[in-house]
Amino acid sequence: MMNLVEMSWVHEHLNDPRVLLVDCRFTLGSPEAGEKAYRQEHLPGAFDLEKDLSGKIQQHGGRHPLPDPEDLAKTLSAIGVDENIHVIAYDDQGGCMAARCWWLLTYLGHPKVSVMNGTFQLWKERGYPVTAEVPSPTPRSFKPHIIAEMAADQDEVKQKMNRQDTLLIDSRELNRYLGLEEPIDPVAGHIPGAVNFFWKDVLRPDGQWKSKEELKHHFSSLPKDKEMIVYCGSGVTATPNVLALKEAGFTRVKLYPGSWSDWISHKENPIATGPEKGNG
């Protein structure tokens, strides 16, 4: 299954009953913005899934903890997803919310999920159709089969952060990684040993994803034989790096869903600032 699909392919399959579009637009700090944008206009046939990509915030688990698998399965069933439906996720945030959806569905064992290559804005600029009509779903039965090895919790990260066969990748902006600023979380810095690859660097200036060859070059400093554990602030903007690493040929890639906001909720966890040796 393709991790990324081109806009032209999506346009050609707008009326394909085996394809379902999921609108993942979301604005940090404005929880209703995604649904409002969806109600105004979206790709024909698309469903809004923004509210269902995270669970309830607890003491630990980060700012965007994983949703309950059964709850998400019910939502997916209600909008018409089963193992025969190819889900295409899109957003207007450079792919980070769509990649979160891609990762979640893959984690739940769905065999057919992709991210549209390019933003909703680019779709409109290219003259492709949009609509305000909300489609009527045909409910199906989605049965989750969790692929547990796709995720790492803080215990596993702590256990592996100094091992030679594992590399931590921090997906946040450089200044946040270095600990020079932290606009969101209460503590600045990064997990010791992590290298920094800002997630937006996997994109071209127009918001499309770089090609496989470009991504191979982007990650060329990383060893292919190591396990990669990718994190960000809350487990959302790390997912584009997970997808991009897969596109670049890396096979042992995990997401730390709780990410930095979960790591610092455990007061005993070590924190590093400044650059790391061999940082990307």
C-alpha cells in the first residue's frame, strides 16, 4: 500500500466507492477551527476526523495521547471504514495531522491508508473541486488489530536511549530541541542522546512531500541498521518523520506517542540541552 498518493490520483478516485477521504485539518489552540473549516468546504466525499485522533489527557501520556482503540474503531465503522476501504487522509498543516491519522490507522492494523501529497490549499489552487456538502456514510465494521511494535512508551525509551542499536529522533524545531525556547511545554530541552530532524524539512516549499530519493538524501546521516524511535512535543508532528523514514527505506521505525510532553511528566527522567554529537 502507498504511504503517499498524488492529488491527481485522489481526483481520479473521488467517485470510487472503495476510497474514503478523511479531513484532518486542525489548528493548535483553536479546537473548533478544523470542524468549522470542514463545514465551509472540503474535498468531495470527505469526512471530518479531527476530534478522534487523540484521547483524554491524563497525568501521563502527553498532550495528545492515543485515542482508545475501540472508540476509534467505532468512529471508523460509523463513517464507513472496513478492511476493503482505502482511506486517504489530508490536512492543511503540511501533512502532520494527516500523518497522525495514517499512523493511527496503520497501528490499528488497517491495510489501506495513505496521506494525500499536498495540502488542502494546494488542492484548491490546482482547481480541483471542493464542496460544503456533508456526505451520508454507509456504516461498516472496522475491527482493530493493534501492531504494538509500532509504538514505544516512556519505559522503553528510557531503557533504550543509551543503547548502540537504537537512535532517538526529535522532530521539533531546533531551538526547542536545544532547550533555547519552549513555547508549549513547561520544561525545555530534549531526551538525552536524541538527534534533531525538524519534521517540516521532509516537505518542499509548496507543502508537498519530498521524493523518496530526496528523503533518502535527507536522512543519509542515519544508520539503516538501527532502530529509530521518533518523538516530538506530543506525538503528532513526529508522524511525518515516521512516514518519511519509511519512504526513505528505514524499516525499524517506532513512534513515541507521548513524546516530550509525556517524558517531562515523569520528574525523574533526565533532560538534555544543547547539541548532541552526530546530530542531524
